[in-house]
Amino acid sequence: MPLRRRTQLSDHRVFFVTTTTRNHAKLFHSNELLTLLHSIIFERVKYHQATLFGYVLMINHFHLLVKLEGGGVGLSKLMRDIKSLSARQIFPNSKGIWMERFDDVSVTSGEQFRRKLNYIHFNPVKAKLVEQAENYRFSSAKSWNTGKAEAGVTVDF
């Protein structure tokens, strides 16, 4: 399968990333499973020396707002690691839990950054999981609303 044009983005960029479970399966249906996914994402972000600005983990997908050295190449490696590790560690008997590809948008302005961050944080509200974004446990919304970042999240752009 040919690579998308993201590999041509070689500088330090912020990306809005979305990846979804295969067939939109609702695999992450418990706090325990979401906690495992959270741990893998944060460990891989740290390993790749990326800057994580925002995230939300949902029952069948997740979004990240992340900056990486190496631009698109770095993003592809990060996502490959997150998807393969989470499949092997959380669902070891599955043949694959994620769709093969992931979607990404290169964030090029402060306004676009704010729109993407708001979209990420509003996901659990839209899904009627919480009434206020900062009350959702698997999101960076509380960090941004209080200005007190959880370990691994940067609340300054």
C-alpha cells in the first residue's frame, strides 16, 4: 500500500491525528481498557520524544494533537508503534484491532490548533459520556481548562 504524502513533511510539525478500530468495533468499552491504551500512547509519545498537546480516547477511536521531530516520518513511526503495541498487549489473540491507516492533518496556524483541540475535547460531550469536557477522564480537556497539565501533556502552544 503506497504511503500518503505525510512522509514529505520533514520539519517539526503539529499533527491532528485520528485512528479508528477495525469496523468501528467498540473495543475500549471499560476504564481498564482505556487506561491500558492511555499508558501505551503516553509511553510511545515519550519514547519518540514527541510533544503531546491534546488527546481523547474513545470507545472505538482516538485523537491526538502531537508535534514530532521528523515530521510525517516521525508520525508514521509513532502511530505504527501505538497501534501494534496496543493490539499485542491489550488484545493479544486478535488479528488486528485498528484500521490499517490513520488520518492526519498538518496544523499550520494557531486558529487551526484551537479548532482541532476543541474538537478533541468536545468528543465525549458529543457522545453524551459527560456534560462538560473536563469531566472526561481520558482527555486532555481538564489540563487545558485548569492550566495544570498532567504528566506528558503540554498546555502551551
